[in-house]
Amino acid sequence: MTNPPAAASSGRPYNLTTPGLRKLTRRSEYLFVARGLDERRRNLVVQARRHEPEREACGLGFTATKKVGNAVIRNRSRRRLREAARKLLPQHGLTSVDYVFIARQDTAECPWGALLDDMESALVSLRGRIEAGENPQRTPRDRRQARSKRPKA
């Protein structure tokens, strides 16, 4: 496994002190973002939703379910997502948009470059969709119902 370069040796703690970034702390904030847009990739899922009224910061949340692995693996996955987001959001993120990064089973073990590529492509896609005005006001239940009505291939 390749670790993020210079993350631990730089002396910087893993926190979100970068200007323009704000940590999502409440469950209601995560649920708000879950009702927005999402992009799924092999190594992660990124959810995003524009926040009204507009703010000067974008909100960030990171999560890993028990399906990902034990506590050590879940923590490693979240640390890797946090570092990748710290690198990529200044270029590809939008202000006044909240993002939630969800770890998948491969997140902890995938090559660092692959994780960065997946996150970058998801952020670019979400940015295009948000700038085009796509911002659904749907619930997770609506999303499940839409999936069940799709024709089977």
C-alpha cells in the first residue's frame, strides 16, 4: 500500500484548518447532503449538495461503515480520504457546497494515485452537474424507489 506522500512527515495534523473548509459535525448535515447529488467510483462515493443560503466555505464529512473493515481499516480509509480531499478540493470544489466522502472496501488498500484519480473525476463530474443547476431535492427513499423502477438489462 502506498501512503499519501509527506502527509505524516510534514508535521501537519489531519485537520481541516484550510480556509474555506468546514467540518460537518451533526447527523442532520450528513442527511442534508445525502439528499443531493452523488458520484460513485470504485474506491469511494462522493455526495454533494449546494447549501442555501450561500456560505463562503464548503462543508466536509467523511464516513466509513463497518462493511469497510475493522476500526483500524476504517480509520485508515478516512485518513486517506481526508488527505485526498485536502489536496483536491481547493482546485475542484465549490464554495457553499457540502461534500460527504464515503469509503469503500478498497479505499484503505488501493494505490494512492488511483484514489486521487477517482476522487478528482467524481469532484469534476459533481462540479459540472451543480454548475448546470442540477440539485435534486429528493430523499434517500426516493432514490431507492427510482432504482427499483429501472428496467432490468
